[in-house]
Amino acid sequence: MIHSEVGTEPSPLVRILAILGIVVGVISCCLRGVVWSKGVLNAEVFGYMVGGMFIAALLACLVGWKSKTNKLGKFAITFLGVSLLQLLLELSTRATNV
């Protein structure tokens, strides 16, 4: 059972996929910071990474809060989607500014 009903815990498969999605989202936010800084790691880049994670998490919380079922899965999918979108936008901007 992948779809969880109102007031029930998500299934183990949903939990595993959600954790995987969140981990990939965090990694993409980190890559976005490294791409932005052109490979330099310092406090400013760390702040840029954390800021990207906060933006993605805030949007994902808003989507998950409005849903009545499977909040964890919707949070993870939205977090992953926003993180990957930010990374792709950063990569497209870097390709034109080289």
C-alpha cells in the first residue's frame, strides 16, 4: 500500500523514497552552491547552500501542509523538485556567463 489515508502513518516504501528524495535534494543544493562559487568552498558558499535548502523546504512545507494525505511523500517530491530546478537554473546561468 503506497498511498496512506488520512491520519495514518506512511508505508515503509513511502518513507524510504521520501528519505532518498530529501537526500538527493540536499545534495543538489550543495552542488548548486559549488557551481555558483566555481569550486570554492567558504562560509559564503555554505550560506548559499543552506539558503537554497530553506527555500526548497519552505515551498515543500506549504505544499505538504495543504494536502490531507501523504504529507511526507508530497514534501519529499516538492523538496526534490525545487532543489533540482534551482540547480538546473544555476547551471544554465553559468553556461551563459563563462
